[in-house]
Amino acid sequence: MLRRFNHFVFRVILPAMSCLLVAATGLGQEPAPTSIQPEVGPIQKTIAMTGYFAPASSTEVSVTLKTSLNLKVLKAVEHGATVRAGDVLVEFDAQDAKEQLVQMEHSLNLQKLNLEEAEREHQIAQARDPLDEEFAELAKNRADEDFAFFNDREFPMNERSVEQSLKSMQDYLDYTAEEVRQLEKMYNADDLTEESEEIVLRRAKDDLERSRFALEREELNHQRSVDLNLPRSKIQEQSQHRLAEIAFEQFKMTRPLILEKRRIALKKQHMDFEKASRDLDELRADLKKFRVEAPHDGVVYYGKSTDGRFANIAEMNAKLRPHGVVAPNEIFMTVVRPGSLHFFGSIPEAELGYATSGGAASVVPTAFPKMKLDAKVQSVSSIPGADGNFPVQLELQGETPKKAVAGMTGRAKWVAYFNPKAITVPSRLLHQDADNDEVSYVFVLNAESKPEKRIVERGIVSGDRTEIVSGLSTDDKLVDSDGSKK
């Protein structure tokens, strides 16, 4: 019975007392907080995006003109048509251009004749230039000689002639008066005067009277010559001589200018003719572009592809109808080569840091959800697009099924990040610094099982767990707060 009592004491009483002792020791203290240890395991970041299939090889079709012709459509192949190299894609109305070509040909022929005429006139003018210069000098020398002769000989002679004319008239009057006087003296000596003698005397007296009048008139002419005519003649000769000098000076000054103007005019005429020839050649070359042929085998898409999207098909459909007008240099068609495709999409800025080129991806067309196409991330743009997202281009691998064509939509995804031995913690245990939201920290139990703040570097988030890049080890014990009462 004693043995049973001892067994009871060791099995029941002593353990109970031990528990009471432990309870008494911890009386008034809080229980240790519940802790969680970081886990090690795989984590990954998957990026998904929607986008468009785009041709890997295609040729944009446009017409580049050097002239101002209108591209009015006569006929065009339909959108989606399959063509072979050399097939006619578009034919434009060339009637106006052909009429313009005929007019330009006639105009060029006329310019050619005018140019030949101008060249011949230039040759004649060059041959005449020395003669013109010689003639100008001859005219100047003659004017100098005439003016010198006038001053030295002619003007003095004119002065003498005026005086001599007056003297001659005076002498004639004197002669006439003396003749009358002698007749009167002779006739007065006779007692009887015959009738013939009276007639002679009368005539002499009349002649004397006319001489007196002629002398009076000559005196007036003399006065006019001395006061007006002679000075005026001298002034006129001086003016004519000065005009001759000015004409010669003008010839010397303007002759180089005239020669240069003639040379420039001929050069400009040559340039105009060359330009007209080029314009005609350009018009002929542009006319050949009014029939647009397929550059290679493929499928015709209306408009231009931008990241796989043919956004202006409706606009081009209206322009490519008969009588529609296409602008020069406007891409109105794209001939897509059959075969491989690209896939274009975009990702938000938050995922840009994880997206890199070279990774494997998969693409599923919207029309064929069971079709999974292998792809590779070819490029990720660092510049945002119009919507603020960042363009991404995928290159489809292998042979693309014929059912998948350019312009279709789809969805792509790829693993942008994978770490097989990542240290992760529940995301709820991470806190952000109040002053700097780029700084994250957790609470870790120290050796005394007290929570203390520790800054960590975050990685990616997968579900409800966050990767810790640095700052923690798998032996650390984390709690959700510092234990202070709020």
C-alpha cells in the first residue's frame, strides 16, 4: 500500500505541484506572442496581356509622285484578296495626266526653239560687241572734232558773216544813194528832161528806198543774230557735245551690265529648259505608277498596320472605290506574306520592371481558345504609348497555323520572374515606413522574445505571400506587430 501511495505522489501530486510552481513563477507576465517563420520555396511572376497578331513580313503599298497629279481610282482589288507577284492591285485614272503630258511636250519643244534662237542672238551680239564699242568711240571722237571745229572756225565765221551781211547791205545802200545823187545832178544840168531819163531816175529812187528798208531789216537780223542766234548756237553745240560725252560714258558703264544680263538671261533660259525637261521626265515616270502591281505573293489588307492593327480599313475602303481619291505617299494597302506572325500588346507600368526580352511565352488567339502558340518576348519598349502602357512585341515560334492571321486578337502570357528558393512571408506581416513608402520592415523576435523592427527588401508578390530579397533568414521568427497596446 505504501508503494501505491508513492506511485500516486510521483505520478499525480508532484506534476501538479510543478504546474502550480510554474504558474506561480509567471504570475503577472504576458504570454509570448505567436510567431511565424519565413518559408523557402518557388515563386514566380507571370505577365499576361491582350494584343493583336501582326505580319512578320509585309510590304506597305503607296504611290510617291514628284508631280501634282490626282490619284483617282478606276479599280482596286478587294480587302483580303490573295494575290501573286505582278498582279494589279490598283489602277488609277491617267486621262488628265496624259493630256498634261501632251501639253508639256509641246511647251518643251517651243522652249527648245526659243533657246536656240536666244543662243544665235547671243552669238551675233558677241560678234557685234567690238563693233559697237568701236562705233561708240568713233561717235565720241566725231562729236569732239565737230565741237572743236565749231569753236575754232564756224562760230567766228558766223559772227563775221553777220557783220559782213550788215556791212554789205549798208554798202549797197550807199551805192544806191550815190547813184541817185549822180543821176539827179546829171539830169538837173539839162534844161529838158527826157521821159526815159525820168524813168531811170524814178527807178533809182525806188531802189534806194528798198535798200533803205532792206538795211533796216538787216540791222534787225543783225541784232537778233548777235543777241540770240549766235549765243544759242553756241549753247546748242555745247549741249550736243555734252550729250555725246554722256552717251559714251553711259555706253562704257552699262556695256558690262548689258553683257552680264544677257549672259544671265541665257543661262536662266537654259535652266528653265532643263527644269521643263526634268518635269516632263518626272511626269512620264509618275504615269507609270498609275498601275500598281503586287510586289510579292500575299494577302491584301487595306490600310497600314500599326502594331498589328489595321485601324483605317473603313477609310481606305471608301477611298479605293471607283472615283475615290488616294493621296500621294499615303499607305493605302499592305501585302502580307503568308507565314510567321508577330504578336503586339502592351503592359502597365507596374509590370515594366519584370518584363525583359528573350523569355518564352505562349499566345492563344481569341477565335481559337484551344490553340496555344509558342512565342518569345522579342522587345519591350521603355517608352510608353498613347494609352500610358508600354508596347511589347512577341515573335511566334515555328510554323503558324493558317487559321491564325494578321489582325486577329489574342492573349499572351509569360513567366517574367522565377525563383525556386525564394524566402517568402505572409504579405500581412510587411509594413511600410510612414515617411518613405519605398522602405518596408517586419517585426522579428529577438533573443528575449521581444519584437523589434527590421528593414527588409521586398521582391515580387504572389498571392498572399511576398518575396523577401534581403533582411531575413529562415531561422527568424516574425510577429505581426511590436506588441505595444494601441
